[in-house]
Amino acid sequence: MQYYKIIATYHENKIHFPILPLVYLQRRDRAKGYHRSRTDGPSLTYIKREACGIGCKPNLQSRRNPSVGHPACSAYTNKKGIRSRTRIPGDADAGETIRNGKDTRTGIPILSLYGKNKKPTATQLQDIDLIVFDIQDVGARFYTYISTMQYVMEACAENRKQLVITDRPNPCDYVDGPVRQKNQKSFVGMHAIPILHGCTVGELAQMINGEGWLPNGKKCALTVIPVEGWKHGQPYSLPVKPSPNLPNDQAIALYPSLCPFEGTAISVGRGTLYPFQVIGSPDIRISSFSFRPEALEGFDKNPMYKNQYCYGNNLRHITAPKGFSLKYIITYYQAYQDLGKADKFFTRPQWFDLLIGNRTVREQIMKGASEEEIRAGWQNELEAYKKMREKYLLYE
């Protein structure tokens, strides 16, 4: 297997990759395809990435050209499916089952890594030489694309396969929030990292390897293709939304602070054109602003409070927190408390705890602690994480 170096350059909010070979694919190779991936290229010999930075892709038309000498590949999809020129659905709701299928244009198999099969099996990997992980993360621990990466790394380590990660900038590049506790491990919290981990997927993969977070002390044969011209702290505006309910930069910036509301009685705007930019509930009238969630194709087919008016806050034009904030959660809990409905606020307390990463924050909110008091409780662990993180940074 031959490798060729590709340096990705970052300029004016776009990632640019030259059209050069990255990996020579042998035998019946398969590559990992992800949400928003696009297919292009002269032959299966090349994995190439377009200048807009949307996808890393093998040529899926090689089945039409037998003279190339390489059978078509297979694509793995994560929780949102794949949206591409191949017309594979890529707007799945959060938690919706993604089924195996076939690409409508090329006929290549699409294998789901969400639902019961979150991890590639040995059978699925037996004819694979390497997996390419090309996906845009948003920098939050509970954004489960990095959980899929963990399972892919495990599968590669167990089956002696190589993993290539085409790195991307982190659009919410802060280190903030509570570090996940051991008893709160789940698919929305696979790693002992803060809510905002401050890493690219490539850096985080190196951390997973380096800190021994793969089972049985195994290591993944990992290659990270870095981005050149971007560094930590530099803003990055995504050219394509990473998932249906994060449609723009404002939603991505607010997402870390609003996602824990999903364990409460408060809607985060799913079922509107402004998910993670409006919050509210039918139970209270914290302001005169209102919205009504409804079934929206490409956003959410069955949102919370469907067809009911919710009253709350319009956050579309505010300055988003530069990090993680408990401001909104504390404010809404106090509003419920003032109405004598405090016991109705945490509708899914265990889910809230999994998203936050501990049980302490919820208990402190219920006892009336301020954000400053709550934040003080996680500072020591956060500082320890920051020191550990420094070992894995590629873009200082």
C-alpha cells in the first residue's frame, strides 16, 4: 500500500485539498463515507477531497468502468445518514434508526453505524484495507460523531485495520464545562472530556490512542491528515450544516449550552426553522416571544410540543456564549420554581445527567446554586484535562 502526503490548507473559511492521490486502494477496498460526503474522482485509485472541504470520497462510478480493475467500495454511515450526489438520505432525525441500504446511482452497499450496529463488525471489515473517517465535528462531547469515531477506532484496533482521519477545524473551539464522570459513560459521553473539548477529531483520536481509552489497551493504526493554515482560536464558519438541526453558525455556537435542555421540559426549537436558536415551553410565559414546533422534513418529523405554542426566548441574534453556559437552564428552572412547577422541569433527569456528565450539576441547580458556584466545582478536573490535552494538539 502506497501513501502520498496531502496537506489541507485553510483560507477564508474554506478547507482546500489539492487533487492528489492519498491512498492506493487494494483488492476490494471500502472507504468510510459520512453525512454531507460527496463522490468524485477519476478512479478508485484516488481518494480526493473537493476545495469546499465537504467530503473525502472514493470514486463511486468505478463500477461503470471495469477497466479500472477495482471493484466498487462500500460506505458506512453514522447517525444522520449520507447526503450526497448519490442521493442517499442524509437528514435523519436525532435518534432515528438508520438502516442499511444501497446507493441509488452506483448500487454500492451503505452500512449503518447507528442503532444496534454502532461498531463495524469483523465480517464487514474482512475485505477492507483501511477506513477513511471524514466528518465535521462541532466540538461538543455529546455530539455523537466522535462516539462513532471511538467505535471505528476500536474496530480497527481489533481487526488490525488502518484508520485515516481527514481533519477539520473545530467551529466551537473552547475548553469548558464539566468533565464526564466515570459513572456517566454513554453514547453521548464516551470520553472523560469536558462538554467543550477544544480538539479537532484528529487531535481527539490521538488522545483516545494516547490515553489508552480503547479496550484492553489496544492501539489503533492511525494517520491524521492535518489542516494547514488554521490554528486553535481561529473562527471557522461551516460551509455545509453538519446535521439537520444545526443549520448555521449561531446554532452551533449555542448548541453546547442548550443541548442539556433535552433532558427538561423546555423545547430547543426542534420542529422550527431555528433549532437550537429558540427555547421555550407551553407551561410558562417567560417573555412574549413564541414559536410552534411542527413536523418539518429535513429538520424534525416529530418534535417536542408538536403543533403547540411555546413561549420563551429568541436567541437568533444574541451574542452566543464563548464557551459553555448554564445561564439559560438556571433561568428556566427558576421560572418553573416560581410557578410551583419545579418538579416538572427535569422531565428526564438521568438523560440530563448523561449530557452534563455528572449528577452534581442538576442537584446544585435544584438547591439554588449560582452558575459561579457550580462552575467552581468542576474547575480542578477541567484544569487537569487542559494539561493533558496539550500533548495532543496539532494546531497551537
